[in-house]
Amino acid sequence: MRFYVDKLGFELAFDARLQSGQRWVAVSPPDGSAVLSLIAPEPDSEEFKLVGRSTEIVLVTEDAAAKYVEWSARGVRFRFTPRLRRVQYDLANPNPELASMNEQKPIWGGVFTRFEDIDGNSFALVSIDEVSRAIEKQRRANEAKLEAERRAAQELEIAKQFQSRLFPQAQPKLKTLDYAGTCLQARSVGGDYYDFLNLGQDRLGLVIADVAGKGMAAALLMANLQANLRSQCAIALEQPERLLRQVNELFYANTVESVYATLFFGEYDDRAGRMRYANCGHLPGVVLRADDSIDKLDSTSTVLGMFPLWDCAIGECQLLPGDTFALYTDGITESCNGDGEEFGEGHLVEVLRRHRQLPPKESMEAILADIRHFCPSEQQDDITLIVGTCKAS
């Protein structure tokens, strides 16, 4: 074992003691897939007669001459220095022998030698021209693949950091509303989006959206949608319909066919405790009233980005102290347990009601914890949630 590990640089595959008491040792070349069992046969066995003979094992290396120099320095015995030969390989007797080119037609060419282990067992060591070229080609391909994967991972990390900056970095302070939001992406980047926009005059813009698709493509579209909204939000205070028409126009112009986004836009008036909203094909917002009743902020128009000519209606919701609302994406309601049952809107309302006394941030974290408990498997879709609670000024 020490010969193969120390002198040949093989790896120890296993060293076990069988129930019979016999020791079973196996070694493996460091850059190959073969495993050689090292057997100590009984003196009167047929296997014992094979000790010191040709093993009929051929080790193919990329550079037999270099391996000859390396192993010779470690004390390995070679029968002759590596020679350039044409070798006949007989499938019926897989033991390559040196052959003169005049004697038989060569099958392949390369460098060939033989070495012996400490018991005199003989091995062939060859480097084949075609194999060497194939190995080098494969090495270059692997290096190119690893470099491409490294660049892709680096670019994905940059995209992840960039997208994290697209989410709100600060929350405008309000007198009558406590609120919090989060986005948990299923991949490094995704197509869910939420935002808090300071519209001025004690008005807050609440945005939650879900761009069709996943991964990098959805993330790019999300960034496009976010830029459109923020660049146009100055007109949201007085003309939210015009804001959303322009956002749809830009989103439609900058994307390909069949790409769309669902979006909920709410404009909250801190002085009046009122929220005007447009639900563009998004899931209905849920309002849990102080008296335990439920109101829904249903769709007021179709999705963004699908049609060049688009318009929306504006809904209105009066919020009173003690009222709590939740805006969310389908990553919450469509989270499934092991039986294929979805978390659903009903479960969301139940959890929201159970934790209504908590501040919005803690209530939101409790909802997410309940989803993880309901669906402990790997997250399949982006999860985005905004929770707000109205309070007395």
C-alpha cells in the first residue's frame, strides 16, 4: 500500500478488515477512475502463482516520459526508458506489446515503458498521442467552462447587489401609518418588486409588482419597471391614472411581446387616512378592519406592458385606526405543502388576524415564519409582502 500511495502518488480508496479477518486494501490513481485491489494471496493458492508476472494493467498518462522521471526519483523500477513506439493492441489479449512497424500494422503511436512494483508485478505505462491530444483538449474545455462559470457567478453577484439597491433603502415617516415590506427571492435575483415613494404633501406611494418570469430576465424587467415608476412618480400626486398610463407605455415599448407585470399602486394620504389605489391585474390587497371584517382591494385594470393602449380606474379605501392591510405576491399564496395544498389567501388572513397586535415589521416576520412552517421545502417563487397598520395621529 505504501508503494502505491507514496511512490506512485495513488490515493487510498479504502483499507478494511473483512469478517473473515482478511484485510482488503484498494488504491486509485489520483487523476483516473480505476480502483486497484491489493491482495495478499495464500502461498498455496493459484493467485500466489501470479505474483511477479505481468498484471495486464495499462496505465495511460498524459506524459509517460515525465512520469518516468518522477517515479524513478522515488525508487520505482522501470524495465527500460520510455520509447516512442507503434503499438499493436489485441482486444482478445489486452496486453500491448512493443512491435516493429515492419512486423505488423500499428493501431496507435505513443511512448511506452514498463515498471514493477515491489513484488515484481509488471505494469505498462503509456502515453498515447491521440489520448494526450484529447486530454489537452478536454483540459482547455474544462478551464474555459470554469472561467465562464466564474464570470457568470461574479456577474450574478453584481446583479444581486444591484437589485438589492432597487428596493427602498429608507421609509418616509408618517403620523398615521406604520408599515414594512420585504422581498425574499427564490433565486439570486428575481422579478418581484416593492417600493415606498415619497410623493410630497404627506403622501406615500406604496408599490408592489410581479414581473412575468424568473431569474435574470425577470430581474432586468423589474429594474426597467422600477426606473419607469420612479422617473414618472412626480405626477402621481394629482394624476395617478396618467402616471400608470405612462409607465405602461414605457414598459410596453421597452419589452418584447407577451412580457407583462401585475402591479398594485397605492397613494396613502397621511392627513386623511385614505388610500387611493390602482390594482393592475395584481392579487387583491387585504384590509383587516378593527372590527375583524375583511375588505379586498380588487383589480381595477388589466396588467401592465401587454397592450399599447391601456387605461385604469382608481379605487379608494378609507383606513381607520386599528385597520391593517397586506399587499403581497403569489409567492405567498401559492406556496405549497407536501400534500400540494396552497397557503392561500384564507391562510394569510388567518395569520394576519392572529398577529394583528404586533407592529407591521414583526407581523410580517410572523407571516413569513408561518409560510416556512407550512412549506418547509425549497422556495419556488419570489415572496414579497407589505404590511401596514393605521394608527391615530
